[in-house]
Amino acid sequence: MRLKRPEYKRARIEIVPMIDTIFFLLVFFMIASLAMIRQDGLPVSLPRAEQGQRRLEARVTITIDQQGRTYLGRRPVSMAELAQRLRARKSQEPGVTAVINADERILWSRGIAVMDEVKKAGIARLAIAVRPTRSGLQ
């Protein structure tokens, strides 16, 4: 009597579920990294410009809203308090950059006054936040 030998299947790795899992992780981390971007200032309608830089390292954000109110980070401040806090930040981080995040409809006399306070505080690096135009930032 002859008995049939059972056929052994060769082990193989199913790669499609692994690709699905890797793709899911990739998308998850991309979306999670977008949520981790820290925005110090308040949302305002920025003016447009063709030239600019994307990131600055150590920075302090000063926001001027449409009504001309001034904020340091997200806190409202007076001009005297702004100068005092900027001096304190400058003593903690000597290479700090001040970023002015001003609404495009403000009177720029207010913007100039804020720039003057930044310079009085001893902060040498100053940037003005803008929106990129259609051609984008280079």
C-alpha cells in the first residue's frame, strides 16, 4: 500500500500588507509633523512678497493686528512692556531674531514704532513676515 506524502507549501512573506502598513505609517507621521509646527503669533493677513526666507532659528514673534494692537507671542503688550520683554529675551538669547507679523492693512507708523522698540532693545536681527506670491519663495 502506498501512502501519499503531504505536500509542504513553501513559506513566503506576504508583502502587500507590509506595504500598506508602511504607507499608513508614512501618512500618519507626515500629518502629525504638520500639527507640530509651532506658531507663536496670531493669525493676520500678511502682505505678499517674492523674496524671503522660510525659517529663522531663535526668534520672538511680534504681531500687530488690523486694529493696531501689539502682541508679543500671543499676549497683548503695550509699547513700554514690549521693550522691557524684548530686553529680557535678548539677555537670555543674544542671537534672537525679532519677527514682525503685521496685518497688511495697518498704518505702518505703528510698524515703524515696533521696529524702533526692537532696535532699542538691542536686537540686531529683524524680519518681517510675508505671504509668498504665486511664484513662491526661492
